[in-house]
Amino acid sequence: MAPEAARPGRQARTTARFASFPAALPGIGVLAVFGVVPLVVLLVTALGLGATGAGEDAGFTLEHLTQVLTSSQLRGEVVNSILVGLGSVLIMLVIAVPLTLRMSRDGGGSGAVAVVFTLPIALPGIVVGFFTILMLGRTGIFAQAVPALGGSAYALPGIFMAYIYFSFPRVIGPLQASVSTFDHSLVDTARTLGASRLRAFFTVSLPIILPAVVQVLGTAAAVTIGGYGTIATLAQHERLLPLSVADQLSNGYRVASASGLAVVLALIAAGTLALSRAASTWLSRRQR
């Protein structure tokens, strides 16, 4: 009886899925035209089977994809990109997690506070880089007060600062949505039982929101790893991989080489996103 009773429900769900398919067609078409097709063309070009540029030979080759393994400069850029992308977001999370929990307890914060926290998302990366120069450049505000900081905008510390600011709204926004339904009475109960604020945070609050934190980490890091404008402004001593993608195309018109680096960059960002979502899903299942 039970299987027969369940069958109409399954049929209704299947019918509903097929009924909604036509409505999804425009979105699928946009995704295919602006998402899948460019990626396929990019990969084909990186394999030497598409357009070629100055000094590049047509024909199948893995050279453009493996250049990050053979070039010490490119390997360094890959390491820097991952280090800056993940590191800046991790630092931002240390600030953002307690902040969003506090804002959730206070009802989300005022509109003015929300505007201040989300302002950086409206600024191009090149403007964020310029802000960093104004603060940590050779004649920046902080450099005038502490001469040792002069020029640090162009080194890893300054780049980290720029990307922390760049990632701020990309972390704060999703986290605010995730903790908006957090039950603060659980923390209050732990405090009543004698737990310190720090212990209540690590044993009650953090485990509950950890899946969301991990997913936000991956999403924000993926965006940061691929960011170009900020590092283009600050690139003097340190380089990130997006710079070489642009340089290969603009300075030498090496289309296949630029495509190869772009594929590697996309794989790093997509891998970061996929790993974070897998980890978030695993953590969510453990909580059930």
C-alpha cells in the first residue's frame, strides 16, 4: 500500500519538474552562450587548436597549459595568487564572523552600517588599489607617520591589505544572510551554564555556522584569486597570475599562451569553490 500511495506523489513531482523546464530554457541558453561556449573556446585555443598569436605555432600542444610548471616565475605567481586569495579571505573571516554574529543579535545593524560594510563591492579593483597606495605608498598617509611603511603597498603586506578590503563585502554579505536565523538563545544557555564568551563561541556558535563560513571562504577566495584590477595597480615587486594572463595578450598578443594561463586560473578558482562547497556539504551532513 505504501509504495502505491507514494507513486502519485512521485508522478506529481516529476510532472512539476517537466512543467518548469520551459521557464528555465532562457537561463540555460544564457549560461550556454556566455558560460559554456567561451570556456570551450578558451580550452581549444589553449590546446593550440584555435586562434594563435605572435610567435605561436598552430597545432595540438600542451605547452600553453603546462607553462606554469616549467616557468619559475609563473609558479611563483600561482603560489602568490593562492596565498593572497585564501589568506586575505581567512583574515577577513576572523573579523567578519564575530561581527556578523553581533549584528545578528542586534537585529542586523543600522542601514548606515550596512552601506559602509557593502561599499567596497561597488568600487572597481583599481580604485581599491589606489586607496592602498594613498595609505601605504611611498608618500602615503601611514608612510609619512611611519617611514618604514613607505612602499609597502607594492609588497605582499600591502597587497594583502588591499585584498582584505576588496573581499570585505563578499564575506560580510553572505555571512549576514547565513547567521540571520541563528538562535542566540543557545549561546545564552551556554553562558548561563558557566561557559565564557570565548568558549561559547567555539563550542556553540562556530560549529553551527561553520558550513556557511567554509562556503563563504571558497566563494570569496575564488573571486579574489581571479581579481585583476587591484593587483594591476600595485604590481611592482610582486605579481599574481591574472597579470600574466593580461600581459600575454596585451604585450605580445600571444593568444594561445594567454588562454592556457586563463584556463589554469579558472581551474584554481573553480577548484577552490568546489572544495569549499564539498566541505560545507560534509559539515552540514555531520550536523544532522
